[in-house]
Amino acid sequence: MNLYRDGQDSMGLHADDEPELGAEPVIASVSFGGDRNFRLRHRQSKELQQVSLASGSLLVMSGLSQQCWMHDVPKTKKFVEARINLTFRYINSI
């Protein structure tokens, strides 16, 4: 669970590529509260995609998404309501 109190709370650019998640992890993320931008940056081409996650949004990343893309929730100067994000990951037994 992540709490974003306002536009200054953010999540840095990263990939969920830990070994215990497996080669092609499935990650589901549900948002509640204020809208926030979610960005994806391609690791090689640096192409940038952005989507607005509204309250009730479900974002699913699977397949090679963690190998090919990195993602973040950037800071914003505009007013945004608080947001709670629940992230679900399957952990492989080691």
C-alpha cells in the first residue's frame, strides 16, 4: 500500500524486476482517491507513455513489461487529492 498525501509525494522511476517475482511478473495496481499520472519509459528507446489513473482504476502490468519498461508516479505542482494505491504481486517460492 502506498499513500500519496499530495502532489509532492511520488514514486521514483523503477521496474518491479526482483528475482522472486519471476521472469514475467504480473502486477496489479488499484487506485483510490485523487487522480495521478503514471508514466512508463521504455528502457532502450526512452519512449515515454503517460496515463492518468483515476479513483477505481486498475492497472495491470504483465509479460515483458518489467524487462522493457520502467515506471513512476511523478511529482506535480497542481492540486491533487490524497491517493491510496494497492499493489498486488505474486511472489514465487524460492
